[in-house]
Amino acid sequence: MIESKDIIIGDNEYSITTFTASKGLKYLKQLVKVLAPSFAAMAESTGSDLTSVDIKDAIADQTIQAGSLSKAVTLLVENMDKEDVVELIQNLVASCRCNNKDINFNTQFAANYGELMQLLLEVCTYNYATVFQAGGLSFAA
């Protein structure tokens, strides 16, 4: 079922609409290609499979060590070259609106990448929370 929710990021109100099933699966496949090796590197440092690990807390309390985090970031960047990440990011936020207007990606997020990253996290959490939870991952704020 297509649903939407509103969130506030900075001074802007964003409306996030869920993906259709076919778009959601297409984007999920691309996300997994980019993110899975990084998750594996982080899991390696914890000695577990990251089941029921809150990624933010694990980084903060150093359950995930700095060296492994560095390796995870390196793998992430390498995998970003294998997928058209800019196109993927544009697709992920395409169903969002900002302050009741369509988003012009290139002007909305110019020099505003922090807000873009927060929106991406919200979009992915909203659309894929059940997938991450089934895999034992938590991205709680």
C-alpha cells in the first residue's frame, strides 16, 4: 500500500511517499550491492553478524573499531563506483516533496549534503525498515 509521512529536517518539511513494489525492489538491489560489503567489514570487527546491533551505538561505543569502520568506508566508496550512486540517490528522493513542492534535486541539495543524507536515511528507513529489522540491523535515531 502506498503511504506517506511528513518529517522535519532543518527548516524544511519533507513528505516521503513509499515506493511501488517494483521500484522498491529495484532500488533495494542497488542499495545492497553498495552497502553489503561495508556491513560485512563492520560485522568482522564485532565478531558477530550485526544481529540486533544499532549501528550508531556500535560506532559510538567502539564495538565497531575505527580500523574496521575505515575499511567499511573504503569498501563503500569502491562500491559506489560500481553503481550509478548519483542516479540511485536521485531516484530514492524522487518521490519526496519539500514544503509541499516538488524537489529540484540539483538546487535543493546544492551545498546542502547533510540534509540530503538525513533525507536519504529517512527514505530508506521508511521504505526498508522491515528488511533491515529482518536482518537484525537497526538504524534508530
